[in-house]
Amino acid sequence: MFEIIKSPWEKIFVDQLRGAKKHVYLASPFIKSPTASLISQNIKRGTDFRYINSFKLAHFSNGASDLDALSIFNENRCRQKNVPNLHAKLFIFDDAAIITSGNLTPGGLRNNLEYGILVQDSLVTEIKHDYLSIFNNPDYPKITSNIIDKAKDIISSIPKEKRKKIGVSDKSLFKGIEEINPEDRFDGGTQSVISNLKSWKKDVFECLIKIPADIFTLRQVYSYEKQLSFLHPHNNNIQEKIRQQLQYLRELGLVEFIKPGVYKKLWV
């Protein structure tokens, strides 16, 4: 059975949340704190609760998404994954699924002109299978409390002149502004990142800054092996440490994995 969903669709969403007894699986590139609170207040305790986000520092520094929303989910025992190229908005509640254009934001649920469908038949089994195949893919990192806290530290270190969030007095002119797809690249300044990294993480990030191209290879990072060996003379596994730091920077939303051995910078 299919049902067309039109804006505003918050009540339909909340009704499905309240009715779910086994699992709630959510996928939305952007999320805001009021919506995270709404979900947490209406989901049944003990439900298998999962969320997929497109975790990039740029999304949080420009206000498209809220790091506090992810913290709210973690406090409610939600398992979260980072799928950087996520664009789908998909929400599964036991044997029902909503596929829509709306993100998990007040604009997406109430203000913007969104359109979608509610599915309640055997097709949900296939939708659920697709969701879990993405969620369980080990190539997509978990969104942990440590990653969220580190991202908060970096964003709080952005100089005031580089902050792009819209002032409260101007928000009425830009209803649903969080729905505008932001650039994926963090432009709060590399110093705000460097000042919040230590040891290997900081040293490898500074090597990446020296690479002039936005797309870079693992081999290019390995070219700084001698420099890193000088900084860490007691480590005999420089290349392995480089790969570890690239994984961390990927989890932090500063680096995107393109294909084996190839990465993309997510900062300006």
C-alpha cells in the first residue's frame, strides 16, 4: 500500500515513530536539534534505533546540521554512521517506510514544500535490506561521541569573521535556509583544525595542507614519510600510522575516501 505525503508531514512522521515497536532506521543528510529532540521524545525505549548522516564539518559550521542533534541521538543509544555521499531521505518504522525529499529539520518537516510516499507492504522488506546493507558496510565510519566532541572543538575555534551562521534577527528572511545544500568543504580556517589536533593527527593534517591539489593519493602522503619519521623517531611503522590518521580525519569529516588510495580534501 502506498500513501502520498505532502507538507507539512510532521504528524505522519511522529505517528510512525510512536507506533514503531521493534526498530526505527533513519537516513537524512542534514539534521537539526529540535527534530532530534522530537524524535527522542517519541521513540519507544528499547527500539533498535539507527541513523545515517552525511557528516562533514562544513555542514555543521554553516548551520545546515547541528552537532548537538547527534549528541542527543547518542544520549538515546542511537547507533550512527557517516555516509559522506548520502542524499536520500529514508525513514523506516517496523513494517512501514517513508521516502521523501525532506530532511530531519523543522524546514523539512513543516515549512518547505516537500513530497514523498509512505510504503506499507512487502516492498518495505527490500527497503530495509538496502538500508542495513549501507549501515553495516564497514567502509562507513561510526559517528562516536569523541568525533562529535572534536568537531565541536574545531568549530568553536573558528574565528568570528569566518563564521557564516545567519543571525537570529535575519532568520525570518530565510525560512528553511538549512535546506540549501551547502558546499561540502569546511572553510573555518585550517588553524581552527590544527589547534584541536595533537601528535600524529596534527602532523599528518599539516602534511595534507602542503599537498596543493584537492584530490590526493596515499602515495603523495607517503612522500612525507621522512618528515614524519623525524618528528616521531621511535615509530617504525610510519605508513601504517599515516593510514590511521587519514581514517580519523575521514571520520571527522575533513577527508573523503574516493577509491582505494585516493582521497579528497573537505576543507578550503
